Amino acid sequence: MYFDELDITDDLLDALDAMNFEQCTPIQEQAIPKILEGHDLMGIAQTGTGKTAAYLLPVLDELSHGDYPKDHVNCIIMSPTRELAQQIDQQVEGFAYYLNGVSSVAVYGGNDGIRFEQERKGLELGADIIIATPGRLISHLNGGHIDLKKVSFFILDEADRMLDMGFYDDIMKITSYLSPERQTIMFSATMPENIQKLANNILHNPVEVKIAVSKPAEKIKQIAYVCYEGMKDKIAEQVLSDPTLDCVILFASSKQKVKELSRNLKLKNFNVGAMHSDLEQKERDEIMLNFKNRKISILIATDIVSRGIDIDDIQMVVNYDVPRDPEDYVHRIGRTARANRDGEAITLVTPRDWQYLKKIEDLIEKEIEKPDLPEGCGEKPDITMQNKQNHGHRNYHHKGKKSGGNRHHSHKKSNKTEKKD
């Protein structure tokens, strides 16, 4: 379906045309008409599927020609992280470029008192759309800076991530300030029991839309290098030394490991930046901007950027550590091959990590390729996995071999303009 087949205002279509958006993604095609009809909606879709536009476009369309108060907040969008809140705010700005009088304010923590005061003024003036992290919004609610009684649209993006971060009670508290007549829209990459509980509590007769749950994009070439812990640095350096790579995310399991890797790779003259929770917001914004602008070619990060952050043309994702939760693997590697592009995901797997790799393969229903190590990086460990009791359908046996010099394949950038999440 093309966007001009949707029942949305010409001003939105003009903005989409200027942004070279032509065809709807599956989540957009299914969700937008239902939201325009006024239904509550539970959307199950991973990052990179275009879900941000799936809820923004119908809400912006309604706000542009509906009878909504100009001096009150009309839409609340909840985000688990400030990075995602900023991204959503940028998307609102782009989609609403030709709309008259639709305003938005992003509200998130990690800032100084000046930012909080700016947020307070924006909230009291009654911006149409507030994009907020839960904790920060509650701070403003407690201060009496915002009135939610006339909110018509309540949207939760990355709902599973918010619950993973312990925001269930905060969300329920925020909901208590809202009118029961609101339209509520939830998006989540997964549908565990706690998400179902939240949906039952805040949605009213929702329509459910499911798109490719918990499966990486087919165009991601997935590789696992089986190695010992002490081999990881050399393998990472070999992989990252490919001169065709200028946009890579390397995920590590802790901020201490991120700092260590950043320091070591800088000493080897790699162009890297580190993203972790110890940084001030200004520093994080600067690093992300430099990465987007290719001033930094390798971003080393914790899972703080694994969900909901849209960066064009990520060529490769490297998992320095195997994520313990297989869902985190899906979200990490979902940073590459977005919206039909090609990409590669490389995971470094020690014998100790084998059980976690197995869980990932069970989740994605696919065996990840395990080639010889890059040239000069040593021999693979001899691993025999016997787990018939729990996973009798698959056994692995990897014999130690000398590296045959197999390197990862070359990477080509795509110049196609695609839909963005």
C-alpha cells in the first residue's frame, strides 16, 4: 500500500513525499487505518519495522483537523529512554512540517535545572504532543506542571523495554491522571505475561496487530566466532579493521567493558566513541550526532542504544559479549539491515556462552553460521554441546581448526531511501 492510499491529510502526504516515503511497511499498513478508526491498538513489532510512523501519522492527522483544545496536552507518548524520546520528537518535527499549529515537547531526565525549567514552561503552555520518559513525566506531574485530563491519545512505545526497566508502577500512576475516554496505543517487540497484564489494564477492546515477532531481518548475515575470552580483542580488531566499514555498533555487557574497549581501540587508532549511562546528556547527544555524521565510525555501547534508535546505514553490529536474554540479541542486531537494507551481525562466543547462543538460535529458529576465526586469531575451541534433555533436536560439535583466513564478507552501502522506525 502507498501512503497516498491512506485517508490522511494532504499536508502529511506532502511531508512524506519530501522525506521520500512512498510505500507503507506492513505494520503501517495494518495499524494506521485502525488507529484512524479510533480503536485502541496493541502492536507487536520489532524495531526497524516503521512503527513510529504507524502511530504518529494517524495521531498527527487527527490533531491537524480535529476539534482539540489548543491550551492543553492532547497526546502523551511514553518512551523508555531519552534517546528514543529525542528520536520520536525529531520524527514529529519531520512529519508535521506542513501542519499548522501542531507542537511537541520532549521531556526526559539526565539534564540540568535549566532544561527542567524549559520543559515546565512548554508543558504549562499546553503542547499538543508530549514525548516523555516515565520518571521525568511523574516529576512534572508531582510539581503540578501538566494537566492530563484532556489527553485524547496515550501511546506507549517499546512497552516491553519500559517494563524491563521497572516502570510498570510509573505507567499505571500516569494512566490514573488520564481521561478514560482516551485512545490508547501500545507497541512492544514481545508479548510476555507482564505486557499482557499491562494491556488488559489500560487498553479497551484493542485491535491486535502482529508483525514478525522476535525474528531478525532476513537480510542480516549472522556469524558467531567461537573463541576463548582472551581471543576476543584480537578478533574484534581484525573485524573492525575492514576499510569499507565506517558505521558499526559494538555492544558490550557493561559500562566498564565499554570504557575499556573504547580506551584500547583508541590506542590502536580506531575511530571510536563510547555510549554508556555514566555520560552526561550533552556528551551522549554529541557522540550520537558524531556517529550519525560519520565523524565516529565505531560506536561502543551498552544496551542503552539497542532499541528504538534509528541510525541510517549501520553496516555491522558486533556483539563483544553474548547477551543473556535472547530478545536482547534480536534488538541489538536489529540496528543493522533496517527497512530492507543489507547488514551483518558478528557475535563472539566463548565456551561459557554456548548455552546462551543456543537459546538465541532456538528463539530465532535458525542456526547461526560459525566459520573459522579470522586469519591470525588462533584456533577455535573444541566444543561439544550435548543437551538432549532440553533441546534434543540439535547437537553441535566444533573441532579445533587452524584459521583458514576466512574474513567476513565485504560491505556495500545501500543508497535506497527506506522507511524508518
